[in-house]
Amino acid sequence: MSENKIPYKIYLEESEMPKQWYNVRGDMKKKPAPLLNPGTLEPMTIDELSGVFCRELAAQELDDTTTYFDIPEEIRNFYKMYRPSPLVRAYCLEKKLDTPAHIYYKFEGNNTSGSHKLNSAIAQAYYAKKQGLKGVTTETGAGQWGTALSMACSYFDLDCQVYMVKVSYEQKPFRREVMRTYGAKVTPSPSMETEVGRRINEQFPGTTGSLGCAISEAVEAATTQEGYRYVLGSVLSQVLLHQSVIGLETKAALDKYGIKADTIIGCAGGGSNLGGLISPFVGEMLRGENNYEIIAVEPASCPSLTRGVYAYDFCDTGKVCPLAKMYTLGSGFIPSANHAGGLRYHGMSSVVSELYDQKLITARSVEQTSVFEAAETFARIEGILPAPESSHAIRVAIDEALKCKETGEEKNIVFGLTGTGYFDMVAYQKYNDREMNDYIPTDEELKKSISQMPKVDK
């Protein structure tokens, strides 16, 4: 198809929306290692997981053989309010960079939560309501997940309790107020409301918190209140399953215009948006149908893939969650007050970790000021103020496009624009005022954190 027939925005019809989620584990010959009970070091059972998660979600978490799951009609009807999301050809950015590369981005910011998180939030709220629960608890870093979950819980009339990483709670008051507007209770973490929060505050006085801390508090809150369960916005396999709508739509939009992606790029924190974007493409690689270059982009301040170890570790700082085999910096690692709050997690999804270990995907770490430089360029040229998390992918997409300028190669570059940055103005202010720094943990800091990980001979 001639280039001038490819529109700026490729939209799918409502009838072309996915009716099933895709579970990439079903096509993986070597599966991700199972979650382990921290007490027995045996694989978690559905009954054990159901004490923390909704039972249907626990079943999805443990199922590594079913390739497709039907999306319930009520969830599909909710999706129709903001999906299908557009795949945008970045013509203006291409022209500015003077590159022969074709750049596309899948934009997930066209909903009130401002990000891709709503794709899984509405699914998890649906299963909680179906089980007859009173409410759910969760953590949030940058606030996108907490916002999405508060919206989903409001839709299903569920109570929503959010533990928000303290540094984000202080830096992003308006994100906090959106959650409260949708009826959520928002608590800065670590707090003095939970036993684990008090313990973390005592161990790390003045800490700005981390996702690992907030997870511990949310799990404790769920397990000590009758009729509540814990829900998570990233990392878990069930979340990657729900987020596969991103990749399924992206591939369908590319196929509609006969476009073959060469390089696929996503930011990587816990792995939800990256896993959702790349899953259908990785599935083709696993089945021997196609080949792609896939790049996970993480902050240099929290480099779990590029500098972590692949081992069993706790999913949370308080060590109350199951053990997961993943690329990790150690559950005790407290990252710097990085403004990409959604990427401040010590570990990476077991699915993404296994794909990385099998060398099906690659990873890069990028420094914060370089990320905001790319964000500013993108905002000025493409007209969207991107979230700091998404801007990690923008940074590498620009870098790859500039490489094509040097070589003359006409690559098709696709990246995930996971959300907008309109609640991240403190971060943009610090960048504009030249007050932003590029903290990178030393080898000694990482060694200390990693040395405290559990010793699991599996």
C-alpha cells in the first residue's frame, strides 16, 4: 500500500475489537517459573492465592496453558467507551528527525485515567463484583493504576482503598484528588495504618516509599478485612493477560494496512503495558511465524532487567507476598525519587523476565533527563504531553529512528504511548528549571540489596 494512503490515525471498527485476551504463556515451550508459597517454598495453589485475589483472577494467574480467554460481555461493553484506541503514524516526528523510519505509536491515554491501566482495572473490578466482595485494596506508584481502579470500582459500586507511594502522593496531589473524586480512600505509603507500614517506617526513617512497600500494605489491608481482596496493576500474569488488548489491537491495525513492524518498544516497570503490547508479536515468534526486534526500556535509576539478577524474590518489601522468579534488584531496594513513578518497582513480571532470559526481547536503561528531553521533543512536535513512563519508550524510539537516518534503513518502529503526563507537571517543572538529576544506583548499593534476597534452590 502506498504511504500516502496510511492515515495519521488508524482506527479499528468497534466490531474489530478483541473478543478474547491472549495468554502468551500458552505458546511458551519453557514456561515462567511458578509462584512459590514463602512458607513452604512449594508452588502456590489456587486455594492459597484465592485468600488474597479473587478466585477467577487466581485461576487466570496460574493458567499457563490456555492460550485465549473470552472477554466477558460486560467488560467488552465498558471497553467500548474508550476502545479501540488509535494507532498513530508520527508523520510530524519523522519529518523533524529527517528519518526514513516510519514511526507508529499506540495511544492508550484516551480515557479519564489517562493510561492503559483501565484495561485491567475494569476486569479485576468485574471479577470482584461477580464474587460478591465489598471492596478491593491496591497500591499505586505514579497514580495511573489507582485512578483506573477507582473508576472501575465506582462503576461496579465497590469500595476502593489505595496505598499510594509517598513521593507520588506528595508530588501529584491532583492525581490523588481524581481518585478521591471517584470514591477511593487514598493513603500515603508507607503509612502508620498497617503493621508492615509501621515496620518499614521504623527500618527506613523518612523513606519516600516504593511500590514494594505499598504492595505490602495493600495486601495486609485486604487480608485483615472481611469481604476484601487485593488487586494489582502490573507484574502479575493475569494483568498481562488483560493488557493483551493493546497488542491485539496494534497488530490488527498494522495488518489492516499491510504494515509489518520491525522494532517494537515499550517502557518497562512491572511489565504490564510492555507485556500487553508485545504478547501477540512474541506469540508469532514463538510459533515460528515471524521475527521482531523487541526493546524493553527501563529507568537507569531502577534497572531490574539490565542490572538485576534472575532469581526468586519477594514481590513486596514487607515480604508477605508469594515469591516470584524474576529479574530483580531485591525486594529491599528503595529507588530514588524518580519521577517515572510507575517504573519504580524492584522486579519485573515473570513472563517478561522469562522472555528476556530466552533472549526473545532485549532491554535498555535510560537516564531521566534524557527521557524528559525526548518527552519535550515529542510534546512540541506531536501535540501530546506524554507520561514520564511512556517517555522512556519515546526516548529509544527516537534513538532508533536516528540510527535509521544514519544507515538509510526504512524500519517500521512501533512504540507504546501508555498515557498522558498532565498530572506530572512537578516533574516537568523540575526538568524545565534544570533541577532534575540522573541518579544511578552504584554496584555496591545493588549488591547490598541483592544479597538480602531469599535463598531458593529452585
